[in-house]
Amino acid sequence: MTGDAPVKSILELSAFDPIAKADPHARLKPLRETCPVWRDETTKTWFLSRYADVRGVVNDRTMWRGGERAEIGSFSRLLLDESRLHEPPGERQSILTMDEPDHSRIRTPLSKAFYARVAKSRPKIDRIVSDVLDSVQEKAEFDLIDEVAIPIPIVAIARILGVDDQRLEEFRDWSEGVILGLNPVRTPDETAHMERSQTAMTAYFTELMAARRKSGADDLVSDMVQLQAEGADLSDTEIRTNLLALLVGGNLTTTDLIGNGVRLFLLNPAQKAKLVADPALVPQAVEEILRYEGPVDITGRVLPEDRVVGDCPMKQSQSVMLGLRSANRDPAVFERPDDFDITRKGTPHVSFGGGAHICIGAPLARMEAASFFSTFFQRFPRLRIAEAGEPQWRALPFFRGMERFRVAV
Ligand code: HEM
């Protein structure tokens, strides 16, 4: 299935490509229809675009995740710092790209503590959403991304971690800095901001862990040092790296879930009317935003042995990219896949991936979005898009969100 694919490289499926940036489905649909299991020789990677194939591989816990054992030169090795391969996995990477046994060793205590924190965070999240909306309430026009969708996840994770109030402004600046690491085409200024932020954030987490060891508080940093003291096999570096991963994985994605969702409702007034009339639809609406315009395009796995996937023979160590966005619009499983319909029921989307690596932040992202969409259109009932024309999509490959989104009250 490598022959006449309608694209030449998977980069043409990302926001690097002007057509995919404007509408990723203009590229994904023809690929799914003609070459659903496609080998991109330029990046030495398979790309799966049908729901059944994507779901099968993403849920398969025998697949490898990290790039160490992936074919040299393949896409899966991109996130790998080859110069640090001699270091133990926990010292050089987060759970995002880690394999067993280290992945479970770290993810199990982290998720236990994090899920318990998230479960009791709804009142906190509601307050954060309300405060952020208060800050724009009197404005005739504002940038929904910069003034609303960026601060909500940053403040939410700060509160869960236990960041001190006096450090919140700095924490926001560092959080915006560390996620610049997701952008491979940074300006020199952005790289400097990123490096400064990583150093500052690492120093701050070290300080916070020491403080919480002396005197515990009601926060995730205290939970993690407590679990370590009780015998969880976690080094200080592993705790710090994975707390940082919560920011890198969670901030921009949740920003985009909110931004993309508001835009979808403003473009679909009948759906907005349904949401406002029946707040019980909020959880389903959040799932439909995730399906229809999820923040993340792809995730990846590596073949642990020679296998046949989607009727194609694949080799051990080959890299496989899973087209989450394409799978979510596959007509084989979603009726009218290109309609945004918040009353939709049935097959779940794959926007959070699946299996052992399923997004650890999904409960928090869902909670923030549910809190937001429960009140937003009630508080801004006449909101409209302030700038005509196509939105300014961010040029970040394999993520989908807007650079800015001016709305008028
Ligand atoms: C709408 C928002 C979000 C989306 C669409 C999203 C999407 C994803 C996806 C696709 C993966 C890879 C899953 C796989 O390979 O099977 C992932 C992993 C991850 N996400 Fe999220 N994410 C979101 C929010 C968050 C939040 C709020 C956090 C943290 C607070 C977070 C932290 C992580 C981490 C740490 C991983 C790695 C998990 C592992 O490999 O074990 N994400 N996310």
C-alpha cells in the first residue's frame, strides 16, 4: 500500500502544509479512501487512517512506544535525544515515550495520586473558570485564546500541583515557555524562553518537593513525595520530569479543546441552542468537540515483532503513526462523520489515544471543558466571531488549535 498515495510525506498531513492547515480532512479523507495503511518512505513510517486499524493498534499493550528500538531515521525516533541513550529511561524522558517496565513503575503511582486529585477538583475548576470569565466580562471584544483558553488549564494545573499564589505569574510564564518545546520551528527568542523556563521550572519543582517533604500540603507534589517516602520506586528526577510532562501534555491541548469548541458552537448556532437549552448535554458536547476537532492529530507506536496490520505485513521496529483525527471521521463507524452533532451517541472517539499510554490528563481536560461549556454561553449569549475570514490556525505540526480568536460580545 505504498504506491499512489495522494500525499508524499506525513508532513503534508500536518499544519506545516497549507492545505492541511486550512482543513486537515482535505488531505486525510482521500488518503483513508485510497491508501488507509500507507508507508511513507520519506519518514520511514506507516500511517494508519481507518478507525478499526487505529483503535486496534492504540489499544494493543504489546506495542512499543519509545523510539529507542525504532528503525533508525524513522519518525518515532524524532522525540528521542540520541545523545542521552546511555542514561536510564527515567532520567531522560517522561512516561509519554517510555516502555515497560519503567512506564508502569512511574505511571501507576502518578496516576493514582493525580486521579484522586482531579476527582475532587471540580469546585476549584469552576472557580478558576468563573474568575477567568470575570476578567473579560466587561469587554466588548477579546481574544478567546489568549485571555480565556490559555489561562484556564495553566491555573488549574498550578492549583492541583500546589504552586504558591505568589509564584503563579512566574509559573504562567514558565508554562508558556516549556510548551514551546512542542514547536520544532521556534524563533531564537522562543528557544531562549523555553530553555529559561525549563531551568526555572525544574528549580521550582525541586524547591517545592523539599518544602513539601518538610511540611506536607493538600496538593499533588505532597502526594508524590509522600508516595516516594512510603516506598514507591521513583527518583526525584522522575517525579520532576513527569510533573513537567503534565504541563507539556495538558496545557496547549486543553486550550485548544476550549478554543475549537467555542468556534464550533459559533459556527453551528443550532447546536449552541441545544447546549444552552439542556445543560445535561455538556459531557456529550465535550466528546463531540474532541471527535470533530480534537487538539491532537496523531500518536505513535513501534512494532515489537513482524506483524500484519490492516492486511499489510510490517516488520519489527517499524514506526506506526496512528491518524487519530482521520479515525474520528471514518464513515465506517460514524454516521454523517462531517456533521458536528452534540447529541451523537455510539462509538467513542480516539482523541485521547488508548491502551497503556491513554492520555493520563483526560479526566482533567474533560472536567475543565465541562466546567467551561456549562456556563460560557449563558454568560456570553450574544457572542460572535469578531474577525471575518478563516481563523489563524497555529503552525504547530500535528496539533490543531488557533493562534488567536477574536470574539465580540
Ligand atoms: C483535550 C486535551 C488533551 C488531548 C486531546 C490529549 C491527547 C493525548 C494523546 C493523544 C496522548 C497519547 C496517547 C496514546 O499514545 O495512546 C496523550 C498522552 C498524554 N497526555 Fe494528554 N491530552 C490532553 C490533555 C492532557 C492533560 C490535561 C494532561 C495533564 C494534565 C495530559 C498529559 C498527558 C500525558 C502525561 C501523556 C502521556 C501518557 C503516557 O504515555 O502514559 N494530557 N494525550
